[in-house]
Amino acid sequence: MRLPLVVGVDGSEPSLRAVDWAADEAALRGLPLRLVYASLWERYEGAVPGRHTGEAEEQMKAEDIVGTAERRARLRRAGIEVSTGILAEEPEYALLREARQAAALVVGSRGRGPVAELLLGSVGLTAAAHADCPVIVVRGGHDGPAPAGPRGRIVVGVGEHPGDSAAVRFAAEEAHRRHASLEAVRAWRCPAHETSDHPQLAGEPARLHEQRAVQTLDAALRDVPPDVDLHRRTVEGPARTILLDASADADLLVVGARRRPGHVGLQLGRVAHGVLHHAACPVAVVPQRE
């Protein structure tokens, strides 16, 4: 069974950019594309005069949104399999349910809703924090110029847990499909209390932290196939800043998100949260079960 790439659409320009990205990805993977529009309009109408007229108008709007997205996807990548869905429920819940049977979930960076002024819309943030599959937030539109053409470079951020292999596997597969290089980045910092004024010890704590970063990176990359053009990089500094800088000329930035059973809050670390809001390229958040 081929799981589809699911795209949340709402008629906004960012969501149409997400359709473009997902159509290209579906063609690369040989997967079907599913375009989903979700809204609670049926519940909001209520028993008021003109209710049926309002429902008909909203239904027409929904059909126009998914129809436009479907035509755009087929024009972008002729030959891909495309299906659509119109769901009468909250977009966040609808997309999380769709994600249970998806190869990946793709959303735009912002939408039409009342929180459209935020750097990342509530739908994208909720999906990235809770979805069972990788979530790709396509940057562009309101965030600045449209994404440029392929740069041939995938970046993955490697966290402090060597077992966080899901994000690395996803990034390596993307690099292989795109014939792109893979740059694996591990940021490290030396706590201020570990520095020393003794001339013979100066630099020793920093060297140990860097050595641990190299070991963590090597452990995370041990299963990357040899045919992937792999580049390792350890950098001293805040991980969020380093990954944002790396996103400037990347096709995709990949980060992991640890999923803790029974935890109901947003399951995103500070680094993932930061790059979702500010990265210069699409960001893939890959869940890692604890």
C-alpha cells in the first residue's frame, strides 16, 4: 500500500506553494497526492435564516479551493495521482487524523485564519508538534521571496541523543532521491563555568565538548548509505542560529522532534520551534518515538 503525501490547503498563497512542493515530492517518490481542505463552517451556520444558502456558499468555496489546488498540482506534475477531501472539522484535528495514514504531511507556513499574522500558523505548528508522520512546512510567500530552484543540498540537525536516527534517515533518503549532498550539523557549546584562566588548561573544556559533539555526530550517521554525498560539521554556538544560517542556501532543513507517550503539550524542542518560524527553506520535522 502506497501511503499518500497529504497537503493541507485553504486557498492561501502559502498553501498553494505547499501544493507545488508536494507535487514535486510525490513525483520524486512515486506516491499519490491527497489535497485536504478542512473547515467547521457547517457547525458555525446554526439554525438561522438563510442557513442552507450559507451552507451552499461555503460548500462551493470549499470545492473551489480544492479544485484550484488539484489543477495546480496536475499542471505542476502531469501524471501524478491526485485525490481531494473536504472535511467539516477543525483543520488541526483533520490533518492530524489524515497524518496517521500518510507518508508525510505538507502545509504552508501561514493560512487565511485569524492567526495568519503569526510567523507560523497554528495549523502548521500543531501538526509539527503532534503528527505521527514527518511534517514539512513550506516556507515562502509572506515570509519573503518564493523558494529558489534546487540548490542540491539537504541539511539535517543532529541532536544530543545519538539514537535520534529517524531525522537522519529521512534526510539521507531525501538527499538520495534528489541527487543532493547531505550536510549533517551538530552544534555544541562550552558552559561558561567550565572555562579556565589557567594557561595550561585553557581550551581543554572546549576541546572535550567538541570531541563529544564529533562522537555524537558519528554515531548518528553510522547508517547513512555510502552512496550519499555526506558532509559532517560540528560548530560551536546556539543550534538554532547555526541551523538558520545553514538554511539560507538549502533545499530542505530536517530536524527531529521527540514524541513522549502520554504528553499532551506541544512536543517540539526550542530548536525545532525556532527553525519552523524563521528558516529560509522548507523545514521537515521528523517524529522520534521515545
